[in-house]
Amino acid sequence: MSTVHKIGRRKTSVARVYVKPGAGNMTVNGRDAKEYFSTEMLVYKLNQPFLLTETAGQYDVTVNVFGGGITGQAEAIRLGISRALCEINEEFRGFLKPHGLLTRDARMVERKKFGQKKARKRFQFSKR
């Protein structure tokens, strides 16, 4: 099996994920994933697809990610890994779909409107 390439997105983050058989190494933008994502919660989000499909330590993952913050980047990578695992083995879809790992979260920041302070907040109203 060769390298599987998939894209994951979340908010303004875009992650290009490359999955191939290996020893379980995960590299994000040329750095180790545990070094790039400082908190344990974000590292858990990256490993969640492997834990659900019981394939932890079987695949090497290389990621190029840009845009957004670290939480959006972690969730974009998680989506990319989930999509790649589904292409490797179609049976993994049944494990990942109920947990919402194959759903693209479409929520984005609402744009600021003219004549207002922010997206929904208005300037102070003065009656007189």
C-alpha cells in the first residue's frame, strides 16, 4: 500500500494529511506532534481515529497544516486522518461515523457588517 493523501478543514485551518504504514510516528509541519500541540487534549484529538479503529502505532502520519489556531488545526488534522483511514479500509467508516469524525464542521466566523461594531453587536443607540 502506498501513501494515502487526504485534506481536512476546520474554520480557516487546512490540513494536508499523508498516511502510510509504519511505526506510528506523527509529524506536523516538520515537528513532532507532541511538540507542536502542547496540550494533551489536542494530542488526544489527533489519536482519536486510531484509538477508535484500534490501529494505533500501525501508520506513520505526515501533516502540512496552515491557517487558524491550534484547536482548529488539530480538528482539521483529525478529519484528514479519519478520511485517510476510510480509504485504507472501508470497514473503519462504521467506527468513525457515529463519533462524528467524518463530518466536516461547517461553522465559520460570521463576517462583520457595515454600520455595526462587530458581526452582531451594534453601536450604542442614543434616542436623543
